[in-house]
Amino acid sequence: MFIAFGILFLVLARFGWPLITGVVERRNEKIQRALADAAAARKLLATLKQQEEKILQQSRDEQAKVIEQTSLLRQQLLDEAREAARHESRLMLDRARKQIEKERDMALREVRAYVATLSVEVAEKLLKKQLDPGVRQMDLINSLLEESTKPEA
């Protein structure tokens, strides 16, 4: 039995153990490669997470900039619209004032013309009663008429 065990041990030591240890070593190498690959994948995943956070932060920053620019543009447009409305209202007020002034001047001219005509008629009636038909009195009437028809400044 001892000899059979010795022969079995020699055969196994010569042929079996190298095969078994080779398989175990290859298996061990595969496990080590898998662990190395897993570590590399974890590293890559961590790098990707950092890049993702960086991209998210950049997009948040850009979003904040766009919102700020939009707000500034909105305020600028509102200010421009207010200024345009103020300008337009000033123009309309100026036009209205000029129109009112023109109408007032026309009314004053009409009143002056009416008063002048009325004054001439009254003076004519008075003068007809008091004056004799002489040349000197006709010159006086003509000069008075000329003075009354001149527009007053």
C-alpha cells in the first residue's frame, strides 16, 4: 500500500500537480485581471461622475447667465418702450399746444377785425353827424381808417 501510495504520489506529482497548479494559476490570473478591470472601471466611473458634475455645473452657470441676460434685455426693452412713450406724449402735447395757440391767434384776429370794423362804423356814424363835408375832414377820416385797419402787435 505504501508502494502504491508512493507510485500514485509520483505520478500525481509528475503529471497531476502541474496541471492542477497551472489551472489554479490561470484561474488566479483571470481573477486578478478581473479585479484590475473592476478597479479600472471604478476609476473610469469616478472620472465620468466628476465630468458629469462638471458639465452639470457648467450648464447651471450658463442657465443662470441666460436668465440674467434675458432679465437685463427685458428691463432694457421696458425702459426703451417707456422712453418712446414719453417722447411720443411730449410730441403730442407740443402739437396740441401749437394747435391751441393757432386757434387762439385766429380767434383774437377775428375779434380784433370785428372790433375794428365796429369801431370804424361807430366812428363813421359819429363823424357824419359832427363833420361837414370838407377836404380836411376827409383826410382825417382816411387817416383814422388806416390806423384802425392796421393789425396791432
